[in-house]
Amino acid sequence: MARARWSFGAKGRRWLLLGALVVVGIGWLVRHELTARGGPSDTPCQATVAGKIVRLDPEQARNATTIAAVGKQFGLPDHAVTVALATALQESQLHNLPGGDRDSLGLFQQRPSQGWGAPADIMRPSHAAASFYRHLTDVPNWESLSLTQAAQAVQRSALPDGYAQWDPPARLLARALTGELGAAFACRSAPPTSPLNTAALASAIQRELGAPGIGQAVEPAHGWLIASWLIGHASDYGIKAVTFDGHRWSGDSGTWSFRQGIGLTVSVE
């Protein structure tokens, strides 16, 4: 996302330096929370890969699983999902922001005035993710670019080096959320206050994941992709448990447990 240049006098430069130090400090704290094993114990969602943990709040989890799902629906490799997740972490901390620099909006701080679409569309995470992937795949040789190069080619940010800091957590999240690894993502969630909304759930799965969905035999990677998405969106549709490939996740425990006899069909309760 391109930003305007500003000039400052001596006093202005002092305030700019102070502001930059504050931003750097805040950024370090956020990165520490996302990547450190010893982060806040009350953060309800986490992805775990080889002993390393990325912790997310419920909105971040919902948006991250949507970004991963849309990328795989497009048939893209994990590198694309990693680039998208790192970009959203840099631009919005995986929160669907209603504003930003000038007319920037949403997860990727996309600008209606720059041709990214109507504000209402940009504010739909699945639409914003799809737009990001379309722009990414239009970049020549994007598959061979580094994360920073690929993200910058899409975003055209005045701070292109900012994306690199999110490489480790984005790679970890991509591995956990795309189905590359099984049972690597889980959340704690309160018991549903309403019954399972099967119609709305089926519609959302079709929109963000495509077919096949729940209740059908699937390949392990696709099944774990669906399972992670279901966990990230559990509170939206009244989901209290997910089962797949010998495992059951429950919102009460916030963990996966081994259950004999569960096959390669994703089911929800």
C-alpha cells in the first residue's frame, strides 16, 4: 500500500522519532505474543508446529483460517498462503479493520480508490483474501520470490521490509491451517448458545472452501484444512466439536484427543 511522503522540521523530526520508537515497541510486543511459547495463557487459539506456538485471539483465528481456506480453494501452494498471512499480520494484525491510512480497509488494508473493490466487499474477509491472491498470481514468477518481494509486489507499501518480520509465524500458521499437518490448530470456545446452524455452515463452507465439505470422505490434507476452518469459525455456527482421522476436538477442552474408529470424514457436533 503506497503512502505519501512527509517532511518535518527539527521539532517534527523529534516527534516522528518518538512515535517510531513507540510503534517499534508495540510491534515487538505483538510479535512476542504471537511467536513466544510463554505467551498469555488466556489466548484461546493456538497453532503448534515442532514445539513452536503461534497464539491468536478468536477474530485472528477466524480470519487466518479464512485466508488459508481461500488460498487452497484457489489451488495455491503453501507459499502463497504464507505470503497472504504475513501481509495481513503486517497490515492489520489479522483484524478486519474498518479504516486505516487514507481509504484503506480490512485485513490487507486494500483501498477502494486503487481498484480493490467496493468497501463492503473489501470488508468481507473471503473477498479480500481472494482479491489478494488474484493480484499475487498476476505477479510474474511470484512462486520464486521471497515473502517480502511477493508481498511488496502486491501491496506496494512504503515500508516493504515490514513483511519479513512475520515470516516465521506466517509459515507456522500456513503449515497448521492448510492441512499440511494434522491436529496442529485448536481453540477453546464457550459452549454454543444456539443449535448448530447447518444451513449457514454448509453455505459458508461452499463459499470459502469449496467442495467436498463435511460428511464426505476426503484426503487427509483437505480434511485437516476443513477441520481447522471449522474450529476457527466454531462460535459463528454453534459448533461444539469436530472429528476427523482418529481425532476429536472439543471447544470445552480446546484440544484434540485421539478417538479410535474415526475415519477420513469430517463431522461436526
